[in-house]
Amino acid sequence: MFVWSKRLVATLLGLFVLMLGVFLLNTTTDSTSSLQIHTTRWIALNYLGLVAWVFVWMIDQARMRGKNIWVWLVPFVLAPLPTLMLFVLFLQRRIQSS
């Protein structure tokens, strides 16, 4: 679990935001998609399955460490990849001794 560095996560989050910005700026509303409807449904089904699988993994990791997972649900639904990266960083924090 300690293979993620803060610099790697910051770079990945930055690339995600950059790609999202490029995607949103390059979309045109007047063109039609060349994807077939069954292809789009298949992609959506695979994406939802992956999201569910990752969230189950997050539940397991939080349960093993005694953390509350449900505060991560809304951010995960809105943006799964950045939330997953932040969750992994959250789990890697050093435990403060009192």
C-alpha cells in the first residue's frame, strides 16, 4: 500500500484535471457520436462494474484500518479516480503517537 508517493498522486491528479479540461473544451454539441448504442451501453456497464468493485475494495481497506468509508461515498460517486487517489493517500498517513 505504501507504493503511492505524494508526487505521483499529485502528478496523476494534475493529468486528470488537464485531460478533463481538454475533453470539455473539445466537445461540440452539434455533432453526432459514431459509437453504436450497444457499444456505449457496454462501456457504461463495464465502467459501473469497475466503480462498484473499487468501492468494495475501499470498504474493505477502510474496515481493516478502522476508518469510516461512508464520508467518501459522495465524492467517489462524483469523481471516482481522484477520490480513490486521495483515499489511498489518506490511508497512508502516519499514525500520530500521543
